[in-house]
Amino acid sequence: MSDGHDAARPFTVMTVCTGNICRSPMAQIILARRFDDAGLRNRVEVLSSGVSDEEHGHPIDSRAVRVLRARGYELPRHHFAHRISRAEIDATDLFLPMTASHMRMLLRMLPAEDRSKVRLYRSFDPALPRPEAGRESDLDLVDPWYGGPHEFDVAISQIDHVAPFIVDWVRRRLDADGSQDAVEA
């Protein structure tokens, strides 16, 4: 496969935020369900991490838990907030940072040949214009951390809205790679 993905393992999607307790685990949970609903459970693995270790070991923020449950999402039995590891970087096929700042920090951690695997989460929304270089923050997902219930509701709505577009993009990649493999076999 041309993107370096090993067909013997699931396509790995990594959602990334600051501390891995609000936005990235919410996106992980939502995307995992959307991939399951699309029949891709065995072909796609969704993980989450942070670019900082400031929340290391903490569970998902209780406000994020509340909004996820209110929307009918099941929570993992355990969530262990952590900074993205070298092993995770090496195994990830698509990185989805929540903000341009997360993207810049993540890009500094990646080898040059893997930088094309990074796309802002909201960049998949076809209704949003592609920002000019240096204006990538126009696509930032809202940061609910300093807010209240309203900000968490906005964040989960943004995540939920974009999730189907990400699922479709990954499905097309898998289908194209699968047909290419079938031709090469």
C-alpha cells in the first residue's frame, strides 16, 4: 500500500488534544462507534492521546463523561490519559489533532515522512473553507476545558458532525488500498 499502512493490522486513527481528558477521548469514543456502525470494527482502531503529559493517568473529564452519556455514547471501562508515545506514533496511520496548536506540536514529534498523516479533525468538514497557510486555527475545535456545559455541548456537536466525513474518508482509503492489493496479488 502506498501510504505505508500494513494491511495485516487495522488502520489506526489517533485523536490528539492537550491532556487527553476531554476532546481527544470524546472524539475517540464517537469515531469508534461510527466505525463500528459502518461495519469497520475489525479494520479500524481508534485511539486517543495528548501532546502533553500534564493529565497523565487521569480519567476522562467528568463534564465530557456527562455530555457523552447524554448523547447515548458508551464509555470505555478505563481511560488512562497520556502523552502520545513513540510506539503510537510509529503505528498510527491518521493523526487527528483537535487544534492547529496540537497539530504543530505533533508535527515536531513526527518524522518528516509521516507528516502527511496529520489532518486537523475539522478539516474533513466539506462545509468549512480550507484555511490559508498560517490560519489553520480557523478550524480549531472549541476548547471546553475552561467553559461549562455549553462549551462541552458545542465541542461534542463539532466532533459528532465531522465524524461521518472521517469515516467515509477512511473507508475510501481502505477500499482503494484493498482493491489495489487484490490487483497486486
